[in-house]
Amino acid sequence: MAPGLGETINKLLDLCRAHPDGLPQRVLDEEIPDLEMLSQALNFLLSKQKLVVFTQGDNIVYKEQSADVAVKFKGLSSEDMLVYQSIEAAANQGIWTADLKRRTNLQQPQINKALKNLEGRSLVKAVKTVTNKNRKVYMLFDLTPSREVTGGAWYTEQDYDAEFVDVVKQQCLQFITRQGLADLEAIADAIKKSGITQVELGLEEFKQIMDTLVLDGDVEETMGGGTYSSDTLCYRVAKARIPETSALTNVPCGICPVLHECQPGGLVSPETCVYFNDWLSF
Amino acid sequence: MATAYGRRLCCDLIQTHFGEFVQKVVKCLVYRGPLALADIARFSELNPSTLKSSLLVLVQHSCVQAYKVEHEGVGSAPPRVSTSYVPLCDNILHRMRFPKFLLAVREDLGEEAESLVEGLLEHGRLTLEQITQRTAAKAGKTEAEVVKGVKETFAKLVAARFIERCPAAEPSLQPKDSNVEPPKKVPRGAAKARGPILSAQDTVSEVVQRILKAAAPDETDRFRLPISMAGMSAPIVDNETTDPSSLPQKRKFEALKMDSKTAAAVDEKEVLWRVNFEQFLRKLRHQTCVDMVRTRLDAGAAIILSAMLQATGNQETSARQHHSVPLSMDAITQAVRSTPDGQHMTLERIRGLVAQLASDGVGFLAKAGEGGNSYAINMHNIIEARQRNEVEGIVLQRFGRECCRIYRLLAIKGQLEQKQIGERAMAPKNVKELLYRLLKEQYVQVQEIAKTSEHIASKSIYLWKVNYRAVLYRVLDDLYHAATNLCLRHAHEIQKEQEVLGLVDQLDATRDAGDGAQVSHVTLTSAQQDQVKRISRITKILDASLLKLDDAILLFHDF
Ligand code: SF4
């Protein structure tokens, strides 16, 4: 005799537990050949929000909703769920409302309502992005926003923290000046130990700092030296700094914003130039 | 590379040194290229005698060179020879560096040499006899009293190549060359279409080079002492074995045939001498190289380089020598040990410093010769490094640290998009503003890579980059522009104070005339005294700044 609906439901849930990564449709079809019964059971569980559907590549998979989560989802409409799933799919990159609209084919008011519901239940959150400060993206509540969204370690509250960067730069430069020669790890170690910042900085961030110091002409790269092997990239204080003065910029014309409009006898002219007045009369 | 403001500055310098009329002539030539006398007359609208004397002044001071062009006869008409004049802009600009030249020669050869060179700079070209007369007059002695000293100094200057025999007055350009004569008129707007580097101007300078070459005496002749002094100091003889049938040999032979006394007289009374700018530039260029090595490496490396430059300088063949002749390790050691600073250097230290100078990241010396045991100085690399340094300093001062960082990033990495630049230069917030500031002053360029045929901005990629040649041009033109402005302002200030400066002149004159016998009627009010103080302070500031600017102009234009 064919199993009843109750048995089918139980079997379905058992199968879900046996496949914590998601129960593929293919397995379901094999285990529960009675299509009519299967669809009834699925509908029941889905409507009760005991089960969620995902797509994994081209496959449809099912997962059981855990008990406390199930409570959170209780009473959400299917539109809410659709929105939720789209947000979930965007992972820690987050998704923008315009994209939500496109994905779900819902109207803006429906989406707004769904977002309100989901935010009220602490299921999703809105995060400001660094790339566009007026644009919020939504992601699951527990997720940590990706580097693209927050801008990484150099951003405080979505704002690039130039002061913080400068402090770290100065510390790195001081350390190298003291040491004479250091590789990236030694620099990172020293700065972390110094406790100037609570922010978690990785080697990647330190490399970024060092690259800027090289571009500023404050330090230079060298291979090996001292106790380092010849294939280690090391840093030392640069010998040839970028000059702090130049003949051109020492005269007013060299830094003059209207140099290219300046003509003898013209509206702006060397004879009447006010910059010259100041320069010559100090 | 003559930039727009370079030409302007030429005219302004001539105006201050030689006045209005001469300036008009130079202006025609500088802006229009080589011209025949009739054309200059037409464009400058000067009367023939003024024009002639103006041209003479310019030729006398090596600011203009005359040359003959042969035109093929048309039909039955015989070939015709005409004379044209080209401006020598480089030489005109040298006029603002005379103080530097004088300082250089005093350092090397002392005050008598300086005074002799000063006379030549003042008069453009002189015979040995005139030089002697001038020295005697200045010292208030007779010619006989000074002649020995003058000749000694003269010989030293020739040996050091600071002075040379004047080039031929009117060399001929070979007929086959005449078809590459530069276009007389550069079409307006052509400059813009070609970008900042004017190829038309380049052709002119090429022609100038050829004319100068045709005018220049043979290398041995150029530094040959007058016959009466032949024994005093042997001029540096070219290493090349000279073909016995070549011109100088023949000339010498003819000279021998002449009554030697007459020949000597001709040599002293008729042969004109002038300052050899090339040698002064070489000396300044060497100084720049040594300074660069000192900042980039250290004092020790600078000692090595300086010694090597001294040992090889005489064998340089062009003003912008790329590489020196190679020196073996032994020769380097010997050269270093013969300098006061290097005499106590150990062999090991010298070797170490040489290796450092030749190392990959530095490249100031290049290995040469078989076995790689000789080294040539790569002057080109040193000068380039110095130029790069100067440009970066200008960007830093003018646009600030972040812009300078972006500039260096682009100079190193080539092309980047705005977003990448913001990240790598750690200036994500204001990168756009910074880039546009650099763009406005032409230190960076931007290129659109359209992905759609309609060039929809949002779908295009914008790549930013540094076009170094364009930057060099920009910097040089700005330098000329600044120097021009300084000169103009100075002239203006002087003119404003004409009245009081006239009074000062009067005062000086009366003071010189009577030893207090005749009490002067002119006195300066305290306001006027302040004016005089002000003008002399302004002059000091402007002159000093101009010389500094000129250091940079030399670096970007002449080295
Ligand atoms: S003269 Fe004055 S206005 Fe003209 S470029 Fe110089 S500083 Fe600027």
C-alpha cells in the first residue's frame, strides 16, 4: 500500500537531514516515486515554512528550516520569501533594491513591504556602500559585508579614513628608519604589536602602505640584505628623496594658477602681477 | 627643442642686451627661420644701415650665423649664390648664463683667465692683439708689460678649450642640401596638429647643426695657438691619424711658406677668437652629473665619477655626449688617486664604488670592452635621472604629495583606470579631482577606449597615463615662461624707478669727477634712498632666481 501523506512528509524531512547541504530533486524523485504524494508533501512543508528551496547551479535542492529560524519565518508571505531568497543569494556583496526588483519581478511597494518585514525580524540588514554612499544594499543579517562594500580596513563607517592611513604610514616609516632594513612581515608585526590600532590589518594592507611609501619616494625596495635572503623583498629608507624645492616652483610663476593666461600687457601680466608684489616686498 | 616661450625669451634677452633694433632682427629670424637679407629688411622694416649694423652685432656675438646657399641656374641663367642668416637660439640663451661661465673659469684657471673670458663675452670676438690691448688698458699698463701674462693665460684657456678660433663667416651649404632647406613658413595650426613637439622646429635645428658644422674649423685648427705662441703649450691633438693631404696640414704647409713673421702678425692681428660655449656647457654638465651621483649614492661615488669625467672629458665629441670613452679599472684607480679627495682610497673601496655605480638599479656606469673590465660613464642615464628627479620635485611642490604619488604611479605603471589609481595611490576619495588638476597642466593624459560606437561615456574605459616627452616639453616651456616674466618684471621695475636711478647715476658721476672739490648739488631724499634700496634688493632677488631657473633650463634643454 502506498504511504500516506504523513509518512511521506516524515520521509522527506529525514532525507533533508541526511543531506544537510541540500537535498537534490533527483534524490527525491528516486526515494519518493509517487509524484502526486511528493508534490502534496512538498507543498505542505513549504507553506508551513519548514522547508526552503534553493537552486544550486541547474539543480533544485531542498533544505529543512531549523526550528528557531522557522519561527522567524512564520507568517511571511511568499513575496517576502522571494525577496529574502534573492537577498540571501547576493551573499556578502549585498543587493540593491533596483536589482531586487529585477530579480523578483515584484512591484516597488511589495518589495518595500517585504524589506520592512524582513528587517523587523532581523533577518536582513541594510548596509551603506563605499562606492556609492547614497545607495544601500541588503544582505542577510549575520553576514559581514565584503571588502567591496565596506572598502576594507581603511574605511571607518564607510568613509575613507585618511588620517588613520597616515598614522599607519608614519609608524611604518619610523620602524624602517629605526631598523634600517625590514621585510613586510617584520613591519606588519611591529605595527600590530605597537597597538596603535584595534583594526585588523592584514599583510595585504601593509603591502598597500609600503607601495605608497615607495611612490612617495620615502622608502625604496631592495632584494635581500642584512639578515634577509636575496629573494626577500625588503624596504629601506630612500637615499634620493623627491626634492622639497625646485627652481621653478620657487618663483611665483612656477606655482601660478594663471601662468598660461599671463601675457605682457595682458589682463594678467608680469608687470602688474600681485604675486610678484608679495614676493618682492616681503 | 625650441618652445614658444624659449623663442620669446631669446627676443627679450636681445632687447635688454642690444636694444630695440637688434631685437627686431632677431625676432624675424627666431619666428620665421632662416632668411635672406632682403627678407629681413622687409619683415623688420628697418632701414638698410641700421639693419646691417644690427646684423653685424648679432654675428659678432655668435647669435646669428650667415651661410651661402647655391641655387641651380634656371634655364640659361648661371647658378646663383645667396646669403641667408639663421638665429643661433642656444647661443642667445647662453647670454643669461655668462655669470656662470665666469665663475666656472675662475674656479679652474683663476682671475686672469676670468677677466680674459669676460672681455671676449663682452665683445663677442677679439684678436689676440685686441685682448692684449684691453688687458693693458684695464690695468693701466703698457701692452709690453702685460703681453707675457696675457699669452700665458691665453694658452691655458686654449688648452682647456674654453676659447676657440671663430668659425668661418659664411660657410656654404652644399647644393644637394638646399632641397632639405626648412619650409620657410610653418603653416599656422600645424603645431597644434602635431602635438607639442614641433617637428618643423626640429628640422630648423637640424639645418642649424649642419651649418654650424660647415662653419666650424677643423678640430685641430680650432684650438691651434697663434704661431708666435706655438711652443708655449701644445694644444690637445686629436688621436686620429690625420690624412697628410687634409686641409689643416695643407694650411700649415702654406703657412710655413709664408714669411713666418708676417704669418705671426696675421695670426695675432687678424684671427678672431671667441668663447667656446660647448666647453663651458660640458663643465656644467659634468658638475650636474657629479651632484646627482652624490645625492643618489654618496660622496665616495661622486669622487669616482668626478675623476672619471676629468680623465675622459677631453675625448668627448659632442655637447650631449651619451657615453664617455671606456676606462680600464687601472685607469680609473689611477684617475681617482690623482685627485685630492681620492688619493687615499683603497683599491677595494674604489672597486666597490665602481660596482655600485654600475649596478643594475643604478646604471651610471656601463661595462665595456672585452672581458668587461672597462667602464664607460653613461652620462645620458645620469642626466635623465636628474631630470626625472627635478620633474617630480616640481609636481610635488606644485600639486602636493598625493598628486605626486599619482604622477609617479602612472610614470611607473603605464596606463591605469581611475579606480585603480585611487586604490593604489591610496587616495580613493579625491582621485578624480587630483587627476584633473594634473590633466589641466598637461602632466598626465587621458584616453577614452570606447566600447560602443556611439562613445557612450558610461560604457567607455578611460585610461590615464604620463607622456613623459610632453611633460618635459611642458616643464621647459614653463621654465622659459617664468624666466621671461622675471626679465619683464625686472625691466618694468627699473623703468618705474628711472628718475631716481638717473639721480644715482649723476651722483656717481660727480663723485668720480671731483675728489670732493666740487660739492654735488644732488642729494637723495630719504624716500628716494628707500626706493634705491628697494630696487637693488629686487634686482638681487630676481637675478638670483633667474640664475637658478637657468640651471633647470640647462638641465632640460642643453644637457
Ligand atoms: S607673472 Fe604673476 S600672474 Fe604671471 S605667471 Fe607669474 S605669478 Fe602668475
